[in-house]
Amino acid sequence: MTLLTVSGLVKHFAISGSAKLVQALNGVDLEIARGETLALVGESGSGKTTVGRCVVGLIEATKGSIVFDGEPMTTARNIRHPEVRGRIQLLFQEPMESFNPRETIARAMMEPLIYLGVSGPDRVKRLREVLALIGISERVAESLPSDLSPGLLQRAAIGRAIMSKPDLLVLDEPTSALDPTSRAEIVDLLIRLQAETGIAYLFISHDLSTVRFLSSRITVLYLGSVMETGPAEEVCARPRHPYSVGLMASVLLPHPSLKAPERLKLEGEIPSPVDLPPGCPLASRCPFVEPACRTAKPPAEYPAKGHLVHCINHEKVAALDESIDQFSEFRAISDRMLSVGAPTAPAWAG
Amino acid sequence: MALARTIENEAPVIALRNLTVAYPRYGGEPRTALAGIDLAIDAGEMVGLVGEAGAGKTLLARTIMDAIPGDGRLVCGEMDYRGAPISRIGRDDSPVRPGRDIAMIVSNPRNELNPVLTVGTQITNVIRHHLRLGKAEARERALQMLRAVAIPDPERRLDAWPHELSGGMAQRVVIAIALACNPGLVISDDATSALDVTVQRQVLDLFKALVEDKGVAALLITRDIAVTAHYCDRIVILYDGEVVEDAPRKAFFDRPHHPYSVLLMAAFAHSVSLRRQWTAAPLKTAASPACRFAERCVRRQPRCIAEAPALRDVAPGRRVRCHFPVEAVA
């Protein structure tokens, strides 16, 4: 069942003292079903965060529609409307910056419920439930943000976001400020929460390895346009868009034998989103570029069910595919390595 | 290993012995932030230093550069540069100069560059100061460097301002400055973490090629073990100010010996259950254990609480600091 449908989302920002516009989003379509994880990937400047901010209603879109739970979001039925309030939540990248430094974790976590009109005793009751869910003790919850490690604080931030039992959680790079071991703990927590509560995630990230592990579907964004959308394993193992291929080829996995095949090299860097030329946004970096790419935006094509790609040459891209799924290969290697020497009994506790 | 030592018994470019840095603590014992670091890097060798935030990675780099932050101080330890002992490289009578013989690249290249000087001025300033070259010669050398780091249209970029550069281009300029005076050692402190994946790969490929080409010793500091898997010859794992494992790349990734190294690998694995197997339950004893990693270790035994493990050789070129390392099991 569809929870969120975004169609034709356009967001332009004015540049002060200039008639030019930053074309952050140029017609983005996406769909999230209840209880699923859609990952939004792309380089910085591709518009990932802007999509997230439009969805939670922090900024208003220039054009396009957002339908949440069957009803369109409008100026009247916005994020503050009683029917919607508390049902879409946002998690930020930097936990240290998203907490009030003078407020205890417990107070910060209960705060969203005040605005939903939940009574004091019920707020405390819900706090206990959530603390048990995220694995933070009540004693720790009474400390100030500065006493907690970034990983633990991000865990508390997730707790705060789910206090109001949202249907959708928008995660904006939730793990990129964390160490690998803390990142792994956060990812495990997110997987468990989804299994237990049926919450849907819009997971915004540039960490493709985590995305592959966590999400059911992936949308690849480039300069404010969708390049490709499809099931996670399809997009990772058999990408159909030249940009997705380039992106997958630059992933570094932690084993020397897992050097992604350089099927295709993207030259240069992402251009500025000011005054974009017509046509495919990738035209300036694409090795398959043809004159037709520069005149009009490539239409949506469906190489397989549930797999959408905006590229007129997607068959050529599929043909150069040696179908090397480095993520599966990595999984096999790491499973083999980690199962050796793993203790069978719990560690000596002292 | 990329460039074998040209002459037998040639000294490593940099050798650190028992380097210990401590920070005073109000009303208590000083905190040892770096505890007896032993590390040597050969010419043309790229060593990856991996650790979490607070492990002391950046402190180690700053100690080598004689720029220990805050009120930390070097308690003991020796440093050799190309076989000759150096006391403090920043001192006037020291033959080893920071910036010329040992260069450092940090993350966030835009903060590194001076916003009110052109790229060319910043590169030539370094060259003229250290190599005592004239204006025209320095400019010629700066141009060569920009070509070496594959910046398109280098003549024009010489007169560009830092704000006109993208993140990847700015990092290339910083690399050009670092390598301009032919340093013996280059330290990269998380230099590519702020870049996008596609650009990160371009910059790392370039950095690796330059290191091999010029025979520079390189220390690549990162928290991302995946970067070291593809670019480093040797991996050194730092935990809480101590080297816990030091191994050649292939041997390390085939079989990491220290439980912390395995935990780092597990953090990347796509299997929740295997990951849980390597995550330890908290330790109940109040006293701080002798082994610094014991609190998070799944293989800990009573011995780890009582006796600190030493960094010992387990194979040629391979050292582990653990009483109960993860051995290869068929």
C-alpha cells in the first residue's frame, strides 16, 4: 500500500541580487509503500536533502504534488494539520547539533509529544517504551547530550523521532558523521525498528554499501532529476543508467579483491545547478552522449517491472554489464571471515 | 612495497620509536593519548592508519609535524628521518623542515587554502620559501605541479581564487602544495572523506600514482578501512592511542588477527547476526582493564584484565597486541 507519492517535484531557489535560479529539483517522482525503505542516493548537490525537506514540509516545493496516506498535502493540509502532525519525522546527520545542549535526553525525547497534546504521565509512559526499544537505560536518558558519544546520541535522536509513532521517517545521512562501528549499530537498530513497528524510511545517503544492505528500493538522483529507480539488488548489480554504473564503480569495499570493475568512468565533477542546459543533466560527463541527449530530457523507460531508467542508451549500458555483483561477493567474503574465530559463548563478563 | 627499497639496508624515511604523548588532567594522572607508538615507513610505501574518532590518529600526525594540539606533551620517544635522529622538526637548527620534508594534507581543502590569495601565489609561496627559488622558476614549478595533479587548464588555474574551485579541484591543489618541495613523507589526514565517492576515487588514484612515481613515503589516515584495502601497502590499526595490529595488506584482509580489526570489518558486513557475534556485552568489573580493548572485546579472558598485552611479532612484518588473537582456522 502506497504511503507517500511524490510527483513532478520542482524546487528552485532564488539567488539574491541575481535573476538566476538554483534548480535544485527538476521534476522528481518517487513512491514509498508502507513499511518499506526507499534509498535516495547521489553526489552532494544532487538534491537529495531538498527532497527530504520538501517531504517533511520544512520547505515548500515550487511545483509538483506530495500525496501522503491517500490525501494530497496542500497549504491547508500541511505538516501541522492534526491529521498529519507527528506522522512524518526527520532525523538529521549531526546528532550533536540536533539536540539542545542544556536539555536532558529524556526531556528532548518527550518534547515532540507536548505539541501533540499528550498528557505528562502518557509522555513518560511512551518514553519508557521507546527507551526499551532503542536500548538506552533511563539513567543514561537523564544525562545531557554532551555526556554521550555521537553513536549513542544518534540512537537517542532516532528514539525522539519515533516517539510520535510516525508512519514515515526521513533519514538525512544519519550515519555519515559516525565511526564505522557506531554506524553498524545504528543500521542494525533501524532494521530492527522497521521489523517491529512497520515504519517506512526515506533513507538519504551517499554510502552505497549501507544503502544496499538497508533498503528495498533505490532511487538515483543527479542534479535534481531521477536517473534510475529500481529494486536495490537490481540497481546495484545490474545498473541501467550510465550514472548509476559510474557511482557503483566508485564504491570501495573493505577487501583488496573487491575492486569494482571500471566498466565506465565518469569524468569530472557534478556541475553547478544554476542555469542547467536542456536535455539530460548527465550529458556533460556521459561517455554514451549523443546529440539527442542534449536537446530533450530522456523519457522514462522500463527495462523490467518496477525498474525505471531515464536514458535513451540504457540497452547499451546493460550490454557492457558483466553482471559482477560486488556486494554479494563482499557478503560471501565477510561471512566467511567473520565466522572464523567468533566466540560461541558470550564474552567473559568479569 | 610498490617501490622496493632501491639500496639494501636503506633506512626508512620515517621511524617512530616508543612515541608517547600525554595530556595533563586536573587532579589526576595525565591521560596517555598516544602510548608507545612504533612505526616505520619506507620510501614509496603507503601505510594506512585506521582508527575511530579519539583513537589518536590526528594526534600522531600532529606529533610528527611537531604541532601537538592543546597542552599535550611528548613524554618520551624518538623519531628518525632517513636514518638520522631528529629531536623536534620545527626547531631552527633542525635539518628537517615541516612543509618541505614532511608535508600534510587535511580534510576540507577549502579551509586549508587562503581565500584572499590566488592558487598560484599559494603554491609559489611555499616553493620560494623552502627551495629559495626565484619568482619565474617558482611559477614554472607550480605549473608543473598543477599538471602533475591533473588539473585541467593549469595556466588559467594558477590565477584562480580558491572559491572558484570545486571540492575535488581544491584537494588537488592542496596535494600539489604538499608535493611541491619533494617531501620524503606525506601525511594525509582523512583527506578524502569530505569528497563525493566518484571524486574520492579520482583523488585517491592520483595520490597513489604520485606516491609511487616520486617514491614518497605516505601515511594515509582514515577511519574507513575500505580505503586502505585498495590503496595501502600496509595497514596499521590504532585503538585508544595504541597500535593493536600492523600487517601487510593482503595478509591483513585475509585474516585480521586482533579482535578489534575483526570488529572493524564486521561493521561493514551485511549480516546483522555475524555482527552481533562480534559485539561484546559490557564488562561488569569496576577496575579499568589492563588491555585497553577488553571492554569491547568478545574474546576477553581474566588475563586481559590483569595483564596488558604487548605488541608482538606473529609473522614477518606482522605485529599484534593481543593475548588471544584470532588465528587462522581451516
